[in-house]
Amino acid sequence: MTAGIGHNVPRVDARSKVTGEALFTGDLKLAGLLHGKVLRSPYPHALIRRINTDRAALLPGVMTVLTSTDLQDIDPYYGHSIKDRPVLAIDRVRFVGEPLAAVAAQDEITAEQALSLIEVEYEDLPAATTLDEALSEAAPRLHETDTLRPGLFHGLGELHPQGNICYHHAISRGDLAEAFKQSEIIVEQEYTFPAVYQYAMEPHTVIAAWEGKSVTVWASCQHPYLVRAELADLFDMPVANVRIIVPFLGGGFGSKSYTKMEPITVGLARKAGRPVRIANRVDEAMVTTRRHNMRCWMRTGAQADGTLLARDVRFWMDTGAYADNGPRVVATAADAAPGPYRWKSFQIDAYCVYTNRPPAGSYRAFGATHLQWIGESQVDEIARQAGADPVEIRIRNLLRPGEEVRPGGKLLDADLVGDVQKIATALDWGSPKPPDTGRGIGVGLLAAGARPVSTAIVRMEIDGHATILVSSTEMGQGVRTVMSQLASQELALPIDHIKVPGGDTLITPYDRSTGASRSTTLAGMAVHRAAREIRHQLLEIASQAFEVAPGTIELRDGAAWHADQSLSYSELIQFHFGFTGGELIGRGEVSPGGGKGSYAEGPVFWEVCIGGAEVRLNRDTGRLHITRLVSVADVGQAVNPHLVEAQEMGASMQGLGNALFEEMVFDEGQILNGTLLDYHIPTTEDMPDQFISRLAENEDGPGPYGIKGAGEGALAGVPAAIVNALADIGVPVRELPITPERVWRALKDTEGERDDAWGPPSTP
Amino acid sequence: MLRPFEIHEPGTVEEASVLLAQFGFDAAIYAGGTELLLIMKEGLAHFPHLVNIKTIPGLDEIALSTEGDELQIGPLATHWELERSPTVKKHAPLFAEVESQVANTRVRAMGTIGGNLCFAEPHSDPATLLLAWGATLELSSADAQRQLPAADFTLGMFETARQPDEILTRIRLPLLSENTAGAYRKFSTHERPMATVAALLEVKDGMIEHARLAVGSVGPVPIRASEAEGLLRGQGAEEAAFSTAGELAASASDPIDDLHGSAEYKRHLVRVLTTQALEQAAKRAVGAVNEG
């Protein structure tokens, strides 16, 4: 059966995953494969006086020991945003966990033993392990700012690093002072957001095979083409000489976006002359990338009736020792900071700050998750002071489709009022609440889509089966199923006649990345266009075969029909080539220069981040119980409603974790909860009693059939909703996560003299 | 990463004890492996020799003593077996209830009661309960056997009175009298509990004859809250000063600040959990008497 868009097609990879047939990078076996292990710094900031690898190199079974001295023939710095990071530490280490040497050995145990034989002499340096320390006058400097260079994919204008601030992003509109002067209600507060780990079941895994003038890399990476570009740049070779193959990923969530463990693995393979595999463990993954912790100050002004007027925001995000995706995270957070409202004026000042902590990068719904709970809690506080209902105040102030979200950006392309109403209905908004129960709503926008450059090829083989060559990474989100459905729709071909093999830069064409909710919209559009090219070819061939006009032919169930005559696709291709061989090739692309909608202006689309929560508070322990979690997936049109719902649940559960308990705890740069025993991730036991997901299908997206991306929004919407639900019971939140102990302290304080229980840090 | 080790598979307790004596601190007893393998994988400990006692027949038995006055549990009984055993459910339902709350399904399926007690992880659920219960532990070596009250077994964090060549061979739970009932309360935010409280009340003619109260997880070892126990003795079961007892237990507990939470919050939790456990135990004891 053909299973185009709108059908709940079972995942095309479900069977292979549940039976264990699906291959992940760590499953691959190569002849002569060596196992790599990485020596990591125990210091947050220190000079490396000496590294002696002699004893390690002599250990039987060890093939290669790599340090920065082995990389002196290349420019060993990378970083897609800022080229600030050496492949292995040079002369100094900047965070606990920074790689400074690596070993390749015949097995993992030998490699690990060899690490303990590497002698390193450190000289401790003063460290800046918190935002406060890094921003202070006397702070040690993480980098020489005048040597910092933009990376290959910086994309945010010129660098103006200053002190430990590596990037500053500012947006403003209107006369701020005047708008606050008109404000009769002003809410102002400081907030903090913790460092969070983007747990994926499969930690980063890479295999590299050096082949003289080229290299093949199997990597659990989300963006094979960007990794390719960075490896080619680092090892000074044409991009075509770097081949990246991406098997299935055991989850990404942003932790596998951009380049991570690939440079070290390639460096080891280059020196060893044999393929090398590096498989991070969870504790290593935690120091490879994480979500930015943040400090934020926000002020919102409104008229006495709750009409919003002005918002002023300043925030500092801790990007750790190397920028990673920090500048983009900061820019996206700045986009999210005003919230989706009609302001007279707003001003956003956002800073990306180096500290002696592990680098921070992407994590699902970055920026929006950081800012939305803050902005939305101020909107609710204004509603309380204005005596207005939170739903009503939102409907009054929300932007309408076609209104400006941020200066110079794409106009709003979503029905936010409709989305809020859907949440309110699912929450039974306004109905009586049981004791100690609160309800909250959070709505916001996330600049989604990244850069709109994607290409795809569809091959239709002689038997009428199709193979989709597209470089989107299957990381659990179901992209292979979605691409199959998009092609099925256009080709009128049964889903089991369509194959999506996954990314391989030698074979599958360029796609910018898999992230920012972009694949269905952008890579999907490329696949849609490639399939449409084949569709046209089939119609053309059929019109010759039937000797009728193409307009009288219908494609259905893998065949062309004219009245009651039919020819299968296989017969058509044989007719075309006059032989029992040949194939049809369709190609599609998306670029800022063309296509439907406004790919030229950013963002590609505004992803709606919306959530609703009903929580019950245990006043004895401070524990929150989530009785109901609601989300709306504003997707334009759902290709596969079940997959959309599963994405919503996943994002909601991560949002719940971010809101209620996830936090990487640091002490002087050292992680105190660096294993899953101590770092609690959301599990089935944390599920809400009731989970409701609603679709909004207004066909208002820039993808094929009005599709737009999904899967991130709920992660930002849920914490905002939970924070507001708690405020609804009278407990203010200014620091995440909302642990039972913090709630208990807030309760004690509200009972007492309303002392500030959340202890926001002072503004530097 | 798990480094190589040699595994020994003795057929009797004596053989196991001889192996343990021979290897001393280079050996560890391997049962469920849910704690041991974790620390070995993390590199926190390395034992070149593991003595697998799962090859010794009979160590997983759960039975009533011939006198019928105590439940005898083999150390290899898993949490999963204990929570489901008809014998345990009939004669020590509170113990089955607590076992059903240990860690998670995966740990309960593999982890053993003996391993849990001998590892002496400070957040052990059974250790808190057995302390209140007044259980006795039987330790055997090649040439000797001794009985130790649960209170004397756990000495500190990851530290017990078990000698290197000794094997915990039996956990002996005296059956509770008909007019005794208990309750267990725990509070967790992470994999292991932040605070645990076990309460047992013996009620006669509506009066508390005897109270036993243990507080676990907040400090290095579970402790008895004897002042609170003393306060309750002689009070009416339905109107006893449970919240005062909770406060006494809280001040008796000696919590530490750690990743789970501050000492202050844990002390508060002990107060709340103790009060709740006592109230439930009293309700059950009175109910049992009324039914009987």
C-alpha cells in the first residue's frame, strides 16, 4: 500500500532495532581495528610542563600514543563557531576532562592501562570555574582574545571577544525607557539555569581509517557534512577525500551536533596507520558537551490591565573552556527572550562566556528552554498583579500570523492563539482544582531550521523500487520513515518499495545538518522535489508508452494508469531504456536562493514551544507530582502523527527532567555527579499521570504540503508550564531544577518572612 | 571498564571460605553483582579473584524454621524472589513490601539480599528494616559459625563485621507477634533513597507496648532512634505523640550534606517519614488486633 503523508506508518527501522539487527557505529568490525582511549585533564586550569609517553608506548599491545606534538604538521585548531580548540591540549589544559593524549592499542583494557603510564607534570593555574569568577575583573583569561579566529560555520558576523566573553549578541526595538515609563506594572528578577547533560543511550562513538591521502570515518554524528568540512580543514585535504558514514545513532539531542571525538580518532588513525575506534563512556560524554548553565536578569513592563509594553533582558551563558556552539545558542536564546508578544519595545543583551568547565553546545530547543520559563513566569506574575487570567492575558498580547517577531526576521508563521486555546482546553483550564494543585501554561518561539541548504537524490531502479539518498541522520526521530512517506506520496509507491540507507558523504548528497527541527521541512523538501522529478519522468515515459497526453495518466500503486490500461514502473523504465536495465534519477535541492516560502530570511520557520502542566504539591516534602502534561505540535501538517506524538513525549520528558531534577553539579570545575547513578535522567517512573499531545495542522510551514518541523518545542514549553503551575500554588521559582528541597525552602520562606530562598547571584 | 579477573566456583561454604582466606583482600564474593560489578567497571575497586557463591547449593532458600518462630533467608535470595515469595508474604509481609521497593526492577531481578547487606551501601532499604526488626545474621567460615545481631553487623559506610573469610549464610527474621505491625517509608530523588524509616509497634489493649524505629540513608549507617522509641512506650496507639517522636528521630539522626540534599532537609524528611511510618504502623497494629 502507498502510505503518503498523514498516515501512522510503522517505523521502517522498528524491526531491525528491536531485533538488534540495526548497526550502530560501535557494532562495526574492521580488520586490524585498534581501540583508542583518551587521557583527560584532572585540573580545571593548568600548564602542561611535560608529558612523557615512553612507558605507555612500551606496554605490549600499544600501537600508538598521540599528543599535540604529533599534530605539529597541521593547524591543530578547530571549532565550527570559533577556532579555539586544539585537537589535544597544547601547553595548557582548560577544563577537567580535556583530552591531552590518546592511546591506540589492540584492546580497550590495554589502552586504558597505557593511559595510567603516561606521566604528566602540571602547574596549577588560577581557574574561573563559574560565571561569576569568569566575569570578575581579576578573572584568569581562558584564551588570548586577539588570536581567536572564526570557525568555518560561525555565521554570526565578526568576532569581538572581550576578556572571557567570546560573543555578544544584542537585539532591540523601540524606545525602552519610554515604554517602561508607561508601564504601571513592572516585574523584575534574577534567575539561574543549570548545566544539563544531553543524555543519549549511545555515547559518542567514532571509527577512523586513514588511507594515505584520504580518510574514512564512521561516526555517531548528526551533521556528517559539517564534520567532513572540519576534518578536511584540520588535516588539510580536499573535502572529497574525507568520507563520513553515519550508521544509526542511539540518540543525539544536540550532543552529537558538529565535531566532537572525530579529530582525535582521525589523529590516532593517521599516526597508527590502522583503523582506530574511540567509544566514549557516559562520564566522558558528559565532559564532551553539555547544555549551557546561565544567569539571567529580566524586567517586564505592562499597563495596569495587563497589556504588555516592554521587556529588558540580560543573560550570560557559560560555554565552558571552548565555544563549541555557544555563540549560536546565545543568539537563539536572544531570539527567544522577548517571547511571542506584541511589545512596544524590547532590548536583549546576551553574552557567551568562557569558563574552566567542560564545553557546552547544542541541546534540543536550546535558548528557548533557557529563556521561556523566565519570560513566561513574568507574564503570569503580571497577570496576577493585573487581576487577569493567564490564558486571557496571553491571547490579548500574543503575536498574530504575519506580525514581526524580531527585527529583520521572518514574520510569524503560526497560530499561537489557537495553540494556547488547545492547551487550555486539554488542561480543563478554569475548572475547579483539587487542593495544592496548580496549572500553568508556557508559550514561546524557537528560531528553527538552521541554514536552509539540503539536497537529495532519489533513484528508481529497474524493478520499480526507489532508494532515497539523503544525508539526514536517523537518531531515533524517525527521519527514515518520514522520508519514505514523503517519497511514497509523490511516487505513488508502496512504502516497502522504498529504501533510505542513511548518510554517507561519498554517496548521499549534501545536507547542512540534522537538528534545529529542520529535516522534515528542508531535507524533506529536497526529497519531495527529487521524487517529483521522477514522477515527471514516469508520466513522460508513460505518455510515450500509451501514446496519450501526460495529463490523462494517473500514477497509482507503483504503476501508471490510463483508463483501465496500466504499466508498472518497472515496465516503464524497461520501455524507456529498451533494455532490462537502467534507472531513473531525480534530484532535489533547497537553498536560500529559491524554493517556496522565504528561505532567504531567517529563521526557516518559528517553531512553537508550548506546554501545559497540572502539578500537585506535597507540602510535607516539597515534591511535585505531575498529574497532567499537555503539548501542542504546531507542525503545519503531520507526515506521521504517531511519530510527532512520540517526539512530543520525548521532548516533554526531557523538559520535565530539565525543570525538576537535572543538573550537572560542579565543584571547582570538577563534576560531582558524573555518572548515571548520581545524575538522574527522566525514566518511565517520572512520567506524568496523563500525557496529552494535540496537533495543530494549519499548513503554514515552508516545507512540502505546508509542513514545518517539530520535536523540540515541548522541551521549552514544559518547564515554563511547570514553573507557572507551581507559581499558581504560590511558590515562586527563580532557579531550575525545582528540586523538592528547593520547593521546601521556598515554602518555609513564604510561610516566614518571604526571604529570598533562591539566592540569585548578583549582577557583575 | 571491567578489567580481567579470575572467577572461582566453590561447591560448598567451606571451599568458598578457604578461597577467601587464601586470596584475602584480592578476592570478593560475587553474588548478584549489581553493586560489585558497578564499582569494578568504574575502576573504584579491583579484585583479581571473584568467588562466585551462586554455585553453592541451598544458599537461596527461603523457609520457616522448624520451630516455626523465625523466617530463614538464604543470602542468595534475590529482592525479586523475596518480594514474591508466598512464605515471606505470609509470615513477614512488611519485609516483602520493603523488598518490592528496592532500587529498580533490573536490580531486584539480579541483586541478592546478602549482597545488599554485605556491601553496606549507606542507602540500603533492607538494612534499615532489619535493624528495626532485630534480625540476626549468620556468618560462616571454614571452621566456625557465629550469629550477629543486625545492629552489630553494619559498622560504617561499605564496612561490616564480616571477616574476609566469612560468608553470610543466613538472615534470621524472628516472626512478629500478632499484635505487632510495622511500616516503611522512603524518599528518593536519585537512584538511591535520600531517607528511609522503618517503624515497628507492638500494641496491647490499645497501648504501645514496644516501639522499634530505625532511620537509614541519611548517615553512614542506619541507626535506632531509641529516645523516640522510649517516648512512645505506654502511649495510646491511636493518639500517641507521633510527630514528637518524629522530631526526636530527626534530632537523633546525623545527616550529612551531599548530592541528595542538605543535612537540614534530610533531618526534616526524617521527621516527616518517621511520623508517617508510625501512624501507619499504629493503624496496622490496631487493625490487626481488631481483626484478631
